[in-house]
Amino acid sequence: MDIAGKTAFVTGGGSGLGAATARALAQNGARVAIFDRDTDRGLAVASEIGGGFFACDIADEASATKAVAEAVAWGGAPTALINCAGIGTAARIVGRDGPMPLAAFE
């Protein structure tokens, strides 16, 4: 798949798997928007790869909505969405319809 020139959004992009994914995407020519609640780490990775950083707590709907709007204004609509942010719950998701309630992530 040719991702050169495409926009990718990576949550949790300030460290770990998210940072590694952001670097790999950028090395292959993608325009990468990093979403993370750790501003220092997120900015460091974004600066390293020439991407954008958008402060975001993905467990907070207002924060996520604002960050996505800012990222779309920065790099256009995303072609790829990669979720590496470290939140989650032990619940069955296979075969589930509709969104998980935000309370499940708090």
C-alpha cells in the first residue's frame, strides 16, 4: 500500500507502539498527526518525524473532538486511523454493535 502523501492519525503516538508506528508511517511518506495526552513526548516525536501534535485525552469526548478538528485543519481528512493509546477494558467486543460507553474507559 502506498501511503506517501496520505494523512494518518495515531493515538498514543508519543511513546511505545504509537511512536514506533508514527515513525514507520512517516518514513514511508505519510503525513502523521500524533494524538497524546503527554505533551512533551508527543511534541518530541512530532518534531522528530515532521508531523503534527495534538494534545488529546481520548477518554474525554470534548478533548478528542477538539483535537480531531485541529488535526483535520492541519493535514486534511485521515486515510488511516491507528489507535495505540493505552486505555481499554476487559469486555467482549467481537460481535458488538455500537460504541462502547465512555464510562467503560474511566
